[in-house]
Amino acid sequence: MFTPKERRKNPRLRTLKGGRVIFGKRLCTFDCVVRDRSERGARLKVVSPEFVPNSFFLNIPKEEFEVEAVVKHRADGEIGVELSP
């Protein structure tokens, strides 16, 4: 069976956590599900990926985690983001 080569420096770990996409001077939010995450990136499940701006804050309330994120790709109800260090 063929396995695609992993291009990430830090492999993503599967997770299933509720999160928030925050933007527009912190006045606009979307709920999301964090499907997997690494030190520098994440894959988010969102209802309408086309309405998520190219940069935003990703908040995971249960972890008291918030970081700036930049969208790297959008596909089928999901977005891949790079997280700021």
C-alpha cells in the first residue's frame, strides 16, 4: 500500500476539540473543531471555510490556548492553518 510522504516538520496529532475562529477586531467568531494539531499547524473543520479570513486567532477554550493562524489551504469544509510561534 502506498503512503504519501509526510511533508511537515512536526507531525500532527489527531484530536477532536472545540475551538473558535476569532477575527474582525475580535468582534466576529466561528465555531470550529480542531481535527489535528502540531506545534506549527492545525486542521480545522468549519461549516463555511470560504467565510473564514486568511488570518485570524484560533482559540481552544478548554486548553486556555489562543494563537494567530494563517490559512494555508481550504477544502471540503476544512482549512489547514499555520500557527504563529
